[in-house]
Amino acid sequence: MKLASLALTAALLVAPAAAFAQSGATIYQRKDNQQDRIVQGVRSGQLTPRETSRLERQEEKINREERNMRAHDDGHLTRQDRHILTHQQNRESHRIYRDKHNSFHSRY
């Protein structure tokens, strides 16, 4: 019985760490995915140089904010930090989609 209790306690301690690692990986993965989407849009001609520049500046702003958040909390992101970054990444994802599908490039 004591062994089962010890195993349960260990599992409960490991689960939050795994969840945190996964959420951190999600933020990094989304940064990579969004950067890939921008590059693909440039290659395909879906993004103009002006749109690309604006999207890249916004990506850098999000990255800078993440670095500041981590610096403030000894290299970690709080739950609120992750929420804010996820919201910003969602907005940036919508901007990328909108700019890639606005057919600006077909008018000229």
C-alpha cells in the first residue's frame, strides 16, 4: 500500500512538469510554424515585401516580449504569460492568414 501511495505521489509531481514542458514546446513550435508560413508566403508570392516586413516586426515584438517575461521570472513563463503569448500568437496567425489570402498581389 505504501509503495502505491509513493508511486501516486511521484506521478502527481511529474505531471505538472510534463504539462509545463509541453506548453513551452507549443509556444516554440508555433513560433517555428508561423515563421515557416511567412517564408512560404514569400516564396509563393502571396506576401508582398511590405506585408512580410510588418509580419516579421510583429513576430520579433512577440519574441522580445517572451524574453522579457522569462527574464522577469527566472527563465520561466507563468500561466498568465503563456496565456498572453498564446493570444498574441493567435492574432499573428490570423494576420498571416489574412495577408496571404488578401489577393493584393493579384491586383498588380
